[in-house]
Amino acid sequence: MENIKCKNLNHANVAIIGFCMKQNCQNETKYCLECLNTTHYEHLMIDLILNEFKQVYNQLDQELKQISKKIENILEQILKKWIRKLEYRKI
């Protein structure tokens, strides 16, 4: 199979290494290393930052759910103790 080459005239005969994932990118979406370092670098960085944000968000969301469950269990235990105390006082 033949390597696909960059369409940018200044990058003649340089192999394509990827595709820009930015939906509204105005440039050629296939890029060589030179295009990546110039035209598509910011798009790649934004994508990497968003992916990292999603990972951190998901991790924090899981931790928050665990903490919320622990608080719920503690409140349930407190409520049960109060109910037992009230029932004991009625006797």
C-alpha cells in the first residue's frame, strides 16, 4: 500500500500521520507532522485537554457518589438510633 502524502505544497512528499478531529476545521483534515506542529496543534491540544477534563470529571463524580452514599448510610444509622431512643422512652 502506498503512503498518502501531504497536499500542502511546502510539505511535498511528507507522509500523512493523522486526521484533525475538530468538526469545523477550515484546513485540510489530513495532516503530516509539519501540519500538526503548525495548523492543527491547537486542535490537538484542545482535544487532549477535553479528554483529561472528562477523566477528572468522571473520577470526581465517582468519588462524590461514594461520599454521598457514605453520608446517606451515616444519616440512616443516626435516624435508627433516634427512633430506638424514642421507642425506649415510650416504654
